[in-house]
Amino acid sequence: MNFMRPKEKQALWPVYFTPHGGPRFRLIFGLAFLAGGLLCWLLVAFRH
């Protein structure tokens, strides 16, 4: 949600959100991305 560098955001979007493969791979990638974000949040929450 950082609007200071929109060009870098646009450059990173095609790399991270358009994986090679079919919809099944895309679904697995999305679930893994959400699980990674949740895991990082839990680590930060329990560290304090």
C-alpha cells in the first residue's frame, strides 16, 4: 500500500502475479502466497 514508488510496483506485478502454467498452478501459488503472508504475520505477532 505504498504509493511512493508506483513504477516499481507495476514492474513487480507481472513477475509475481502471472506465474507460468495453468489455473491449477495459479491457485496453488495464490494459496502459498497467502500462507506465507499469514506465517510472517504470526511470527511478528508472537515475537512481541
